[in-house]
Amino acid sequence: MAVEFTDSNFEELALKSDKPVLVDFWAEWCGPCRMVGPVVEELATEYDGKAVIGKVNVDHNPEISSKYGIRSIPTILFIKGGKVVDKQVGAVSKEVLAGKIDSQL
């Protein structure tokens, strides 16, 4: 299951992780986000133990969304070693996201 990142746990769970991290910035009212959501959940299961896969609800976590300049959703950030190493804006296929994770492993 995907991790629920929040303003209070983001640094600990995402930035300090020793594994690659995928962060899906989303909101309940966002249609494309609802398309990406199940894909993120599948990836969380498939990459369990190899990568940290999680989501940030932008409506509930404005601090972290603002810090990373999230202007449109879904936006997916790929973090490694505490730094953003890749970014995907908009809905894309599972294969695209898996490929970006694989390149960080």
C-alpha cells in the first residue's frame, strides 16, 4: 500500500529514505489524479522493499506542496538521497513510472 506523506512526516519518510522515492501529489477532485491513483498503488505493491511509493494530498498538505512548487496535479516527483532527481507532470502509463523508478534503483 502506498505511504501517505504529510507535511509532518515527509522529511523522515521521503527525504531521509535510503531507497528511491516516488511521491504522487494529488487531490480528490482531480480526474487525472484518480486515473493515476490505482497505478501508484500497484507500484507500491510491486516495489515493496525496493522503493518507497507514496502520495501527498495537496489540499491537506499545503506546506510540502508549496515547498516543491506543485502548480498542477497530478505531479509525481522522484527523490533519491533527499534530492528531486526526476519529475512527471500529468497522467502517464504505469510503464513510464516503473521505468523512472527502475532508473533510480
